[in-house]
Amino acid sequence: ARARAQEFGTRGAFGNMCRGGRMFAPTKTWRRWHRRININQRRYALCSAIAATGIPALVMSKGHRIEETQEVPLVVSDKVQEFKKTKEAVSLLKTLKAWSDIQKVYNSKRFRAGKGKMRNRRRIMRRGPLVIYREDNGISRAFRNIPGITLINVSRLNLLKIAPGGHVGRFCIWTESAFRQLDDLYKFKIPDQKMTNTDLGKLLTSDAIQCAIRAPKRQMKRITRNRMKPRKFLPDNIPKSKKAKAAAKAKPKAAPAKGKPAAKGKGKK
């Protein structure tokens, strides 16, 4: 059997192995896009991502420029929520010494690798700060035209925005009311780590643990051996013993008789 040819042509028409043909099992729009995750797991992941935004080492390892920033997490007054102009937002970022992170986004604009260039996704750039507010009195209009910045309401926090790509440590700028709102949002008890100090050697040698454990027992356990197996314990009358072998080597060999010739080898003629 052969693949059907195109009309008035020589190429294969419809086979998945033909150039210009269809693909095998085309992807459908009703595929299973989402996965169900337990609510406690989602809470734990979001709390972990929020906690990571307050650790400068993690934020800097993500690539954010926060060397001159006064504090992390960065909290500003609620007057920022009333900004309506982009120049006000730019002035604020320069005052907070966060403009270098935006400059990093400008310098990272480049063409995408792969076929995404053909699918209206030609250019990509790095991520910038995440601005978290409580009330939108114009703040979304002020920050939306600055590249790299993402805005999100504190009551609708998204894990994919706080930890893009599953990597925690995004640089976040909070408004004061949004930061206080976290106490009301997360009143539940999230699981704590059982071990707060991971230095196990230091824990075992600490005075608190050493005074609670008993002293080690110094009792020696004698090992019994089978006297017939190890060669150094074999008696002298057994040929395999070292003493018997040494005595056999030291014993002189008897000289051959004069009248009888020495025995010749079997293979020689």
C-alpha cells in the first residue's frame, strides 16, 4: 500500500509520515489541562513562596538586582495605590533603588529560541518586581506599562506569579495595607518543620542532649572461633598447618642410590 498522492502532484497527501500531511492524533482543545491539588498543599506552597520573598539570598539568586534596596520584603505606603501616571511609578522605583531591576529587564529583551517566533511569541524578557496591592485606585494604570512588572491583588495571590516557573524568591513590593492583610488571610495553622536546626552533629554534641542520654557501655564481647578453620590455630599434626609445612621444608632430602640411574621424565625419549 502507498500513501495517497496529492491531486496533480507527486507528494503524499494526508499521511502523518508525508510532508504537508496531518499529524498523528492531533491535540484537542478539550484535553485535560488542569490537575486537582489538595487545598492544604496549595496553601503550603503559597505560604512557602511568600516566605521566600523575604530572604535576600534567595531573591538575589533568582537574578533580581536588590543590592541597593533598603529592605526585603519592600513595603511602601498606601499612597502608592493612588498613582495614575507612569512617571510617578518610575520616580518611586528610582527612589526605592529598584530601578536597576527594571534596567535588567530592558537589557534582557531578545528573540525566542525555537518555533515560537512563528507563533506571535517572537521576543522574551526577564521578570521584574511583583507589585502587590490591596485596593486599585489607579496603581494598575501607573505600573502596567513598565516592562517586567506584574501587578496582583493581595486577596487573589497566584503561585505562578509569586514563584514563576516553580522557582521561589521573586522580588516583591508590598503596599502597607496589603502586607497587613496577610494576617487576616492566613489565620490557619500551616505545618511547621520538625527540625529547625539541621546541623545534626552540633545537636548531638550539645549539653541538653548529652545530659539526657545514658553513658555508652564499654563491655567487650569475646568472639569465639572455630579452632579447626583458621590456619594459625591448627595443631602441628595436621599437614595444612604452618608448623608442619615449615618442618617439611627443613627436613633434608634423601640422596639417590649409586647403582640405580635417575628416573627420566615421561615425555622425553
